[in-house]
Amino acid sequence: MNGDALWLRARIIRAIRGFFWDRGFLEVETPLLIPANAPEEYIDPIPTLPWQLQTSPELCMKRLLCRGHKRLFQISHCWRAEERGQKHLSEFTMLEWYRADSDYNALVTDCEELLRQVATACLSDAPVYRYNRTIVDPFVPWAKISVQETFLRFSNTTAWDCLEKGIYEEILTEVIEPALAVFPVPVILYDYPAELAALSRLKPGQPELAERFELYLAGLELANGFSELNDAAEQRKRFEEANRSRVKDGRCALPLPERFLDELDEMPPSAGIAMGIDRLVMLAAGAESIDEVVAFTPEQL
């Protein structure tokens, strides 16, 4: 990373903190070493036996929601095993924020306002984001497209058909994301199939859909947010299903976060989101690789 990128990264983190402090969010720090992460099919934690490094601060932050806190944010390091590439690091920086008494629509508004504030505060000469020769303007109306509409439009098939055939991720990365890469505005990809709900609640009246969205800029996934599931029994079933899928794919089953599950029924209707800080800095700097926006890569240590 060059000095200019280091300064830009610092300014962006300062702007993020100011954004949430100005809106009455409590900044929190939660433990990085935890007994169990949320079991997910394709995310492997890094073990530090007998516990694990966090893949996300979400479980502890949601427990704080259960205890009465209404608005929370955190900028934290996270770890995921075997993630390394042009857009990935095994150790990376995550921004997460949560709103009680809200749903995923409030998070979309937060994203719009946050990206505009960061652009104004940190990119005053040209308040736009760049990636792979695409310029993205956050100040014009954002594109909002459902997952089903996106698959029909760009792959001529349904998301459910791809899930059934086991090619959903392949079509997403090889067809959908390149199609989104040419959009000159941020894209909200929303209403995921219920099979991909993970920790999100299902949509009232449309149980085949999850109230989940992902934010893309120039085809680069920047954030994943959803209305939170607060039914402990249902969440346990999903964790157990994720573990069955892991074992089927040759991965080990993961321990369940029992204390999180013990408290989950106390969580009010809420919404939460995770945004990659390193990727946001990439977009602000117009960088092609995540290596350009961190102080050290793993290979330099």
C-alpha cells in the first residue's frame, strides 16, 4: 500500500465513525476469539483451539440487541480460512451495524447515505467510486433488482432452478456479477430465495423469499444485509441444516453458538448488515486488488 492509500483508508474510517455517531449509534467492541461462529455452508472459521477467531461480530452484536441496545455499529477484524485472491483476504476489516425495530429497507437507506457521505468527505475532487474501468455515481438513484428478476434477465433461468441444479454460485459469479459490473450506479440485489436465508427472516406473505439484500458496485459485492431472524428454534434448524450440508461437502460440522441461541428469542424485530471496509477503500481508490489498500498482505509478513 502506498502512503496515499493509507491516508485515504484512515479518512474513510473516520468518516464512517462520524456517520454513525451523528445518527446516535453506539460503537461497540466485542470479543474476537469466540467459542462458536454461526455455522454456514461455505465459510470456514480459523480455529485457535478450543475456540475460533470470529468470521463476523454478528452473534455478539445481536446478543446486545437482545439486551436492549437499539443502534449499534462496530469496525472489527474478521478471519475466514482459505480466502485469498484479488478481492479476498483471510484477515480483513468489517463494518457491521444493527437497528432494532427496523427491517432491511432501513439498511438500504443507511447504505445510500453512508456511501454518499464517504464520497463527499473523502473524494471531493471526484465523488464517485471506481472498479475495473466502471465509474459508479452514488448520488443518482440506485438500481434495485430482485434476485429472481436478475437471474431471468441475465441468465434466462430462475434462481430456484440454479439452486436445484447446484449451479447457483457458478451462475452468480460467471454471469450475474459481470452483468452488474457495467451499471454506473450502485445496485441493490434483494429478496433472496428462502434457501439462502441463513440468519435472515422470511418475507411475510411470501415465505419463498428472504428479506435479504446485497449491495454491488461495479460488480463487486460490498455489503450483505437482512431483516434478522429472531426465532431461536428456526435458527437452530438452519444451523443444523448448514452442518449437514458441510458434512455432505466434505467439511467438518461446526459447534453451535448455544448462548446466542439461548438469547435470540429476546431480540426485537431488527435489521443488520456487514460491509467490507477493504473493498470500500478499493472502490474509493479505484484499486484493482485488495492488496493495494491494506498495510501488509499475508505474503509480506
